[in-house]
Amino acid sequence: MAGNVQYTEDSIKSLDWKEHIRLRPGMYIGKLGDGSAQDDGIYVLVKEILDNSIDEHMMGNGRTIEVKISEHKVEIRDYGRGIPLGKVIDCVSKINTGGKYDSGAFQKSVGLNGVGTKAVNALSEYFLVQSFREGQTKAAQFDKGELIEDHPIGKTSERNGTKIIFSPDSSVFKNYHFIPEYLENQIWNYAFLNSGLTINFNGVKYYSQNGLLDLLDRKVDEDSRRYPTIHLKGNDIEMALTHTNQYGEEYYSFVNGQFTTQGGTHLAAFRESIVKSIREFFKKDFDAADIRQGVVAAIAVRVMEPVFESQTKTKLGSHSVGPDGPTLRTFVNDFVKVELDNYLHKHPDTANAILKRILQSERERKEISGIKKLANERAKKANLHNKKLRDCRVHYDDPKAKEEQKNETMLFITEGDSASGSITKSRNVQTQAVFSLRGKPLNCFGMTKKVVYENEEFNLLQHALNIEDGIEGLRFRKIVIATDADVDGMHIRLLIMTYFLQFFPDLVKNGHLFILDTPLFRVRNKKETIYCYTDEERQRAIHKLGKTSEITRFKGLGEISPNEFGAFIGEDIRLEPIILNKETKIADLLGFYMGKNTPTRQEFIISRLKVEKDLDLGATVQDNDESEDEKEVA
């Protein structure tokens, strides 16, 4: 025992349920975050409440769910059976209390641990639960898990069901904000997996007739698809599959309506069985990578008592289908083998299109095999002493690392020695790595993957991320483009985004790419310093600190001292996610911005030109090198 610390009865502490959740939120909701990533805690809170309403629907109770989400408040109302009135408080505030333990009442449901709603309650600064049941209603209000108002049972004319309203705790989820696109994806996934269910989300109806077929229609651009989507359904299993012109593979996997973002047994079996079935159909031993290149697919399975690898249920463990059923791997394999083979025999045009796509991938792979070998040898040598990469200690693909730490891993892609130096000195060496670019990278629009191996910088970046063979081995949860907010910095930002969109679109679509937001101004007086990211924030800061305050305009990342930089990449880091919506056609987008300088683009730029006048800042303005000759605001 170090020092003189005594280990006595007093050292043993017992936390109540809400204290434990608030002390170790990562155990219950994966990670915190501010809402800039699609798996941040605030979306998990929404999911935990929605899961209960979905489970009610799956049991045949209620065909509509009302969801209203504003900036800081979530309201979810279902029309299921309603929580039994005498158990309303217990169900949201007692760990190991719930209906999901009774497998007769809830079969093949998602929430089995009786924890989800309690975690939402404990991590909310306002939480209201209300049940409507057979003409009666019961409500209770909580603050951070503490019961503050217990309403008596009263009469109601409302339909049966449950309503929950909550506001995430702003002291836990700092500077949080809901991103509408992430919520919309979440809602769509529930609709795709539950035919016949209507979700009214902020006044818009979400409904799916064709399940996973609709999901792939939403995800895949019509022009990129090589053949009509294959859609197959069986008892407790559904799949959809197509090939596209893009690089990489893209999968959406679900268990009991739960989006397993990190896959698991069912997805591994699915990927394996696609390869096996296609090899057997064509009676050729194609390379697995050639078969799966350009695949976009989805699989959903329903199993009794699923074993997830964490409370947030993002990865499925291995187990059997039912008490005496086959293993999940065998179940998926058998279904795909029979059904996909039958489909390809009935649809020779689709089979032919798949064959063409495989042969194209094979040709491309062979074309670059020589240069790939040389480039990988070069990268191996560089990795021993990679001057471009300042690595961190924990990685996203490390099975031994704690989930909370893995989720914090990020790689900053910077330009220039000074910016790299500032970030390197102020970063968290456990979870934050830095990759330094040498000037502007190559515009790789319209090029084949050969350029990734020919261009040393691109190849070293690919190796730093470990994405050569797909994103399963990705070493960082977040890839953060950290360039100056000037014209050159914006251009570099576009060139890096082009690289990822061109060759690793699945990485962007899975929410791994971000832009670092850094302050434009520092406003301070002798007592307080405020960093401002917009001109509006600057105006508010001047109003708060007074017109005599000193204003510093930051011109580049390299000019911010490492001590200050630490504040911008620590727990208050501001990240802007790169989000691709359904309307975004990658080929068209890249062609417009990164292709030849067309008249269309010239007109677009000219029509949006703005002339900025010098602004009266109403206070002392200084550059960050403390000179006073710069008064223009960009």
C-alpha cells in the first residue's frame, strides 16, 4: 500500500443507483460528447427511451410514436399499454426493475438490462414520466434522478401509452446540441425496421413499407448502383444488397431493431456468407476483397436474449438463435447461401452485373499490386520512424482499451510545422495523435486508387489510419481536419475531404470525419478571458467585458500558443462533423468543386462574392503577436 493510506471499513463505499450512473456514465451510455458525433451520449439517451416504445410496438401495441426534439428538450409519447400505474416511479428509478425480464411480456426486445431509462433519468436535469392506462394517469418528475414531484393518480381521456420528457444535464453534456441529420437517421432506422410503424418527428411522418430495401434506396445514389437492390426476407432475418461504383464497403446491421454500429457476430457472418455464396454460384474462387468492393448492404436479425458487448448495444456477441437453435453464424450463413443463390438463378441480369463488378475490382487490384507492394514496404519503414505521425497510446481498434478511452481517440490532420507543433505540445498523448501534411496535398479527384500508393503522403495517411483493407481496423474514432480558417486552409481542407470521399466514402458516411473549429477572437480584461468562434460571440463578449477590453484576432493555428491551444482541443473541443445526406451525390459534388474550372462553378463563386467593410470593433484590437496594425475582421 502506497504511503500511509489506511484501508479500513470506511474505505468501502456503496453508491446508490443515480450516483453510480453519474460517476461512471460511460458504463451506461458509452460516451458523453457534445452531439457532434452520431454515437454521442445525447443520442443514446433518445434511443434508450425510443427503444421502449419500439418494443411496445413489436409486441403489437401502438402503431404511432410522437417525437418532439428541440435544442435542449426531448418529448416521446407512445400509444402502447402504458407503464402499470403502481410501478411508474420504480420503472424509471430502480435498477433491475422493468418488464423486459419477463420474456413472455417482451420477446426479442432490445432493452434487457432494466437500465436504459434509469440512465436517462440520472443524466437529465429535468425528467418527467407519465403513464396513461384505462382512463387513469400517473406522473412523476425528477431532477438528476432525484424524485421532486410525485403526482397522484388521476383521471384522463387520453389513449393508453407512456410519455417521457427530458432535458439532458448540461453539466454532464457540456455545450451539447442535437444535430437534426443524426436524429433523422436514427428515426429512419426505426421506421425501416418496423414496417407498419409511423413516427411523427417534429411534425414530419417517417414510415417505411419495404424495410431494408427502403434503407438502401435512401443510402445509395441511383446513378452509382450497378443493379437493382436484392431484398430477401425470412423468419427473424432480412437482408438487402447491391454493388456500387464507389470504393470500400458499407454495411448497416441491426439486432432486434437495434442499430449495431460496431457490427458483431451477425455482420461478420453476413460478410463471410456473401463471399461464400457468390463463389459457389459462379464456381470461381474470387478474392474476397474483389467480391465485396463497392458493396452496400444491410442485415437485420431478431434473436432471443441477445448478448451485447456493452450496455449501449452497438456490438453483438456470439450466441445461438433460441435456446436450442443453431449458432447465429450458421443461421445467417444458411439463409444467405440458399436465398441469394436462388435469387441469382432467377435474375441472370443481376448475376451478370455482379460478375462485371468483381472482374473490374480484380483488374484494378492487379494493376496496382506492384506499386502497392513497394508503397507498403516504404510505409513500413516510415512507420518505424514516421516523421509525419505523432501517435497516441490508445487506439480505437485496441480490444484491451477501455470503451470510454477508445471513443476519445482522434487524429488531427494539420498543415505546416507551426500548427503541428502547437497541437503536438498541447494534445492529450493518451488519445490524440497528429499527422502533419507538407503544404497542399494532391487534388485526387477523378483518379484511381493507384494514386493512394503512388503519393507518399496519402499512403502514409492511409497507414496511420489503418484503413487499407476497410474501416474495421480504423485506429482513431475521429479524424479531425485542423487547418487555418483562411483561403489556403480552406483549400487544404477541401483537398483532404476529396481524398476521403473519393477513396474511403464509408469512413465519411460512418461519421468519422470532422473539422476542428478554433476561435477567431480572444476578448479579455484583467479578470476574464472569453474565446469567440463567431462575430456574434465577439459582440456578446465585448458587451459583457466592456468596451475597454482587449480583442485579439487569431490569424492561424500556428500563432496560438500551445498553452492556449490546449483549451480548444480539450473537453471543450468544438468539432463540425462532415455529414452526407441522401441528396449528396459524391461524384457530382466532387466534380463541381474539385473538377475542371467550369463556367458553372465560376458563376456560382461570382454570385456569392461579398465585400467585407472594415468594422468598428468598439474596443482595442490586436493581432495575436500583440501588434496593433491589423483591424480588419475576416
